[in-house]
Amino acid sequence: MGEKTEKITIRVSPETAERLKLRAEAEHTTVTALLTETAERDPRLELAAARFRELMNSDLADQFAATFPDEEPDAAARSGTKAA
């Protein structure tokens, strides 16, 4: 048997609903499959993760820490004080 799913309800305009139905029909799929695929491949999520990895692999994080030692996230743990 397939993966367990959860039913949700969304509201869209009649025009949007019609466009979704037509696209699903043209692609020989379902509206549910279209919306699920779209939600799972949201580029904003991947872009943010890629930019964070890029930042952490650069020397910018170290430069920031050296320039603003009181703003360094680990500064409070090292000094025993709460970061501002």
C-alpha cells in the first residue's frame, strides 16, 4: 500500500480551479499531484539552504565573528552572558 496522506482543503477562485483542472488533464495527472509537486519543489526552500551552505563554507562567517565578537551566536555561551 502507498504512503499515508492527509487531506487538506484550499480555496481558489473558480478561474484558478479551472486552470488547474485543464492543466492536470493535459498532463494526464491529478490536481492533487500538481499541487503536491509544486509544494515539494518550492525553489525558495532550496535556494535558502544553498545560500546558507555557501555562506558557511566561505570565510564570511569568520570575518563577521571577528568584526562583531559580541554578535557572534556562540559569544554568550563562551562568556556565560546572554547575547543581545
